Amino acid sequence: MEFKIETLTPIWTGDVNRTCKTLRETSLVGSLRWWFEVIVRGFGYYACDPTSENNRCKYDGNVNSICPVCQIFGCTGWSRRFRLEVNQNFRKIYEGNLRIKGENNSWYYPSGVMSCNGEYNRFIKTLSGGEYLTDEEYGSIIKILLKFISDYGMVGGKTAIGYGVVKFEGKDIKVDKEDFENLFNYLNKKKSHGKNSNNMPILDEMFFAKFKINSNSLDKIIEKVYECVDDNYFPKSIYKCNGTEEKINNKKEFLKKLRDYYSFIPTSALIRKELRKRIKEKWINNTKLRHFLMGYMQKNKKLAQEDPTRFSAIQVSHIYNTGEHWEFRIWGWIPKNLDKKFDVQREEVIDFLMLLLNNQEDDNSNRSNEEMSKGFWESIFGDNCVEKINGNYIIKYSDNENNWNSIDFGDLENLDERKKAFESMLRG
């Protein structure tokens, strides 16, 4: 299967030195695996935890003893069924860091890499899928993963702060009804051999939303980002795809070059800053909930010791150009058992987030009247930057409505509804 990777925002695939100079195939494969685990669990099937010594699969001579994810992506004693051959050129776009200031802390944006040529990459099937996995099912699963990530997900590291939005392109990637049939035929053959852990990401606990940007407002948005960029902490040059280095005179020029040369604007920090602020105001004394939803800064040593991953349940992309329009995406994992750890019901968090994203105030908001005079999006970008759909910023998924931009799989009560919605996402 041949495909191209178009980077819509930079990809971060860090090496042992915590630098990123090119795309590392292992990181891309890891992202594909992570999303397949999410999908498998979300439809009621078992996917092991490959990071856990006690809960990960180990091949014992019977391929049906390993989970459906490991049968394709490998586990101890069972090799991955394919090789990923990356032929495209990926290039760093600047040296050093871009620093965007928050209220008390800052976000640091190292370069990451962007795709710079049109060579085809390939998934090459190297080994038989074994019993239970046909070539057709294997091909359909890869296509569904590429399409899902292109439309809603992210790959690599630092996705919480805007990296990792990509578009997979190729004549073999179009998803049709037969592909969904192949996916579920495969999963039905691989009966569950374990119980999914309660603390693993799963599709039916996730929400996804995408927002279009008014293209006439890009200069206004750049101005908003410019106001938050540290005067002494921005790259002084930018690399073009042809390898030439272009000197930068000021931070506003740098932001415009990112837009003009690489078709993205680094806006994630601005959205995250306002979102974190609103969550803090809503749940004033629930620091643990806020850190779960939005992560925390590395310099917080106490929290870093408790949870070194600094995981953020909510991911916010930069603004990027799809080739047809400018947009950004937000998605997150809000567990159904949230109340057991943070004393807040999942429905309360989701309802609060949807109100914010629809530019509405919560009835129990702790904000002042002056603060409430500005909606969520106006507080971030200014007026008329995020486009509405039929008068709203959020249109929830409906099986009889095509013009929607948000879906919460936790709202879907049964498996058939989730399957229908999943197919609608990728074929709509």
C-alpha cells in the first residue's frame, strides 16, 4: 500500500537526545498501534496494555491467544506483520524554541519536522497474518487507521500542544463499506481473551470536534499569537523546504513565515491557556481534575514525581490549512469512571466543555460579569474568527444530520450506534 504524508502541523518524534530531526518510523507505527487499541476497545473487544509486564500479550504458539492489535503490530514472540518504508523527506523548520507565554508559565515549541517532497511511502506486508487475519482484512484495517488519524487524530509526541496533525494521501486509502465489514469480521473472529483495563483510552469515552477559521481573520489571529510570544525567545531564521535558510527580523515576521511557507499558525497555547483558566474557575478546588484534563508544567516537581508522563486528556491542535480551508481540532478522553478519582461526573465535564466550545457560559460559572461579557472564542482570537454552523459553533453528531462538527462517543448508548457513527465519521 502506497501513501504520502502531508504534515498539516509539525510532527514530533523525539530521539534519545530529545531532539527531532526527521520522522522516526517507530513513532509513526506506535501512533497507529495506539489508535487501533482505542478503536478495538471502543467496540467491545480486548486490546492488551503493551506497556504493562503483567497485561501485555506474549505469543505461546497459538495466535488466537494474542489480542487483535498484537496480531498485526506484534508482541513478544510474534513479529509485526508489516514494514513501514518512509521515503519522503522531512525537515526541521527552525532551530531552538518558540516560547509562548501564559499567565504563570510558558509553552515551548521546538521545531518538529514537516514533509517536504512528494515521494510515496509504503506499508509492505512482510509476514502472513496467520489464522484469523486475511490480506483483505489487514488492508482494510490499515486504511481505516490512516483515514481516522487524517480526519480526527494526531501522531507522534507533543500532540496536546498542537503537533501531529497529518493527512495520509493515496489511491488505496479511500474507505468504503467493505472495509468496515472486514474490520468487524476480523474482530469477531478474535474473541476477547481478557478484560480491558479501566485506565486505558477507549473510543466510547472520547470526544472529537473540528472548527473552521474565517480565512480573513488570519492576520488578526497572528496578532494575538504575536502578543504572547516572548520577545527574547523566538527563532531568528526559518528553513525552507529547498534547504535554504531565511533570516527573520522579528517575531511577527516569523509567525507569518510559518503561515506562508508551512500553512499553520501556532495557536494551541492560546486555546489551552483559556481552557485551563475556565476549568480552574469552574472547579476551583479540584487541582487534580485540572491537571488530568490539561496536564501540568514540567517544573512542577511534586506532580512530576507522582505522574512523570504529564498526560493531558484534552488535545488541541494548531490552526492549519487543509488545502480547502483553515481549521483546528480538539479531542479528548474523558473516562466514564472519572468520578471515582476526581469526584466529578463525566457528563458534567463534557457538558461544560461543549458549552465553552459553543461560546456559551455555564450557569454556575464563577466568572465576573465583566469576564462573562466575552465568549470563549472572543477571549482567545477576537470577534468572528471561528466560523459558525447554522448559528452555532458546535453541532453534535446525529445519524440524520450531515452538517455536524462534534461527536462524543460516550453519548452513544449501544454498539450499533457507535459503529454507525464511526462509519459516518470516515465516509461522511
